[in-house]
Amino acid sequence: MRRSDSRPDAALEPGKGAPEPAGSEPAVPGPDASEGDAPEPAAPASGRFALVRASRVYIVLVNWNGWHDSIECLESLLRLGYPDYRIIVCDNDSSDGSVERILQWAEGSLSHTPAGTPLARFSTPACPKPVECRVAGPEESWPDLPCATLTVLRTGANLGFAGGNNVGIRFARRQGDGAFFWLLNNDTVAAPDALDHLVARALAEDNPGIVGSTLFYYHRPDTVQALGGACFSKYRGRSRLIGLGRQWDEIPGETLRRVEQSLHWVSGASMLVSAPFCATIGLMEERYFLYFEELDWSIRAKGRFGLGYASGSVVYHKQGSATNEVGRSATSIYYKVRSRLKLYRKLLPAYLPFCLAATALEALVARKDRRGLRTMWRAMADEFCREEKS
């Protein structure tokens, strides 16, 4: 399989994860590079990369009324150069016929071609069909169910981001052979060597528990959304995505080398989680429903597992397709406020006054947006009042 438009770093070298030397431009083809211009990389035959080839990965996507995005993502995943992976789609009780559409696509009776996107080369032409696929219901129907190339799990309810991913992780763990779980947003497109770089970084000597990718905006594929994830201020109650809005070609190698020093949590849009991490720390906290699950996971793991960044693992993200995040929807506002309060009450109680002050300041700034302001106050009331009653 050819690998086009990959963004290589040194992560594929045994035990290394460093990009290009400081002061030089990262060795990355531009987003407009054609498939024919990309050279065929030679895969190392020995060393730590041999271990990469022996590590099975379960890729978990959560779908909620987003079969168009999910199918485009699946087409890109079927082009991965990594040889040992299985895909699990957890459908959060979609009402748009997502499960049926995905099954039709897998059997070859539904074609889906993304229109007007510069990234179409990652998902077109369509991969050969049919794709081996199984469908299962809630967990009580799982006993002895093997995982196919693609397994679609009906969760039975909208469990949110954490709940949907946890269903996929539990199913993967029942298989007994998974070394890593790649949690990937369904509104993403992955470069063909994205998983190779993630696993190589995860197998480095410092053995990080979670590894993040370089995220680019899907509709602005030369612009960085995040380098791995974000840094977080306990005093301001805010996170800052590392590298947000920067042009890749303008980022020096030294900046990429120092990302992990600033990384407080890995973006859930693309996070490779090790099996020992899940066994030791546990699964994601489902009470958040949306937002702050990644930070919760990282805080719980502090001192036991580190966080890693694979700069050569490239993923393009449409950002907030399910929640209309770009448009600052009521759903997005509500869960950002409530989940942040929940995080502080659970893991950072000494800093809760700072969180409340930050929330009040945001409410003051948003006072002209009456709908948004009402949503914020409702989130606060629900978190404190309903939590106390439950």
C-alpha cells in the first residue's frame, strides 16, 4: 500500500520520537502534495519497529447521527499501512439510520464520495468491498463474539463521548489481544502512516500511557489545530491547544521536541491509549458526557503514566461536527461549563474557587448573549443541585 502525504518524524526510528533538528523546517510535504509525488518509504525490518508490527491495535470511533463523517473516516482507516488493527464503531443510538448506512457501505451497496475537499485522496477511490463486518447490540450480547475487521456496536443510548468510547474499549479488552486502543473522532481523516507513528512513540523507552497526534483542520489542512493536545491552567480553568492556528511549515523542530513538556492532556480527537494504562487507571469518567474526560484521565494517571506526542502522526479534524462546536451551540456551552465544574469538584477541590470565579467572569462577558447566559446558569444549577440529590 502506498503512503502518500505522510508527515514523517524520527518516531519510526528505534526508541526515538524527535522531529527534525532545531532551526530546520520539519520534513513534511505540503497538504496539496499529490499521491504520485510521495515516495514509498522503506519500513525498517528490525529494532523497536519490529515490536510495532507485533502490537494489535483496536481503533474505536463513536458515531452519533454522523454516518457521512464515519464512512469517510473508515475509508481512510482502511488505507492504513499498519498491518494489525481492528475497527470498532460504537453507535450512540443514532436516529439517522447510521448503522444501516455503515453496513450498506461495508457490503458495497452504498458509495460515498466526499465532495469539494482537498483531502479526498485519503478516502477515495473507495476501498474494495465487501469489508468483513459484524453488528452487535448492548454488552449482554457480546459473549464469545469475535471482532471482525469492522465491528459495529449498538450502545442502546446516547452515552456521550466517554461512555461510547468505553463501550468500544470494553469490547476490545474482551478479545484479549489488544496492546493499544486508538480513540479517534469519527469526523476525522487519518494519514496512511498515522498509526505507525503513534505506536512507535508508545513503545519508546519512557512508555507513555497516552500518545497524541498532530491535528490539522480538515477544511484548512495547512493549519494546526493541536500538537498532541493542550496545556491547562488550574487557576483560569482554561486549556490552550498547543500550536493552535499555526502553519506547519513555520513551526521549528525545537518547538515540536518540547511539546511534551507542556502537554497536560491529549486531545480525544486522536489518542492512542495503552492496555496497561486502562488496566491500571481505569476507563474514562462517563459522568462528564462531553468535555474534560481527557484531562480527568491525565490527572488520574499523574505520577504513573506519562503523555506522549507523535508529530508524524497526522490526523485532519472537522471539529465539533456532532455538537456544532464551531457555532457555539447550547449543547457545547452547557457541557463545557458543567463538566469543568465536575472536574474541579472531583479532582481539584482546592482550586474550585478559581473555577467559580472563571465561570462568573465568562458569564459577565457573555451577558449580552441571553440564550448562552441562561445555558451557563442552568449548567451550574444542574451540576450542584442535581449532583447533591443523586
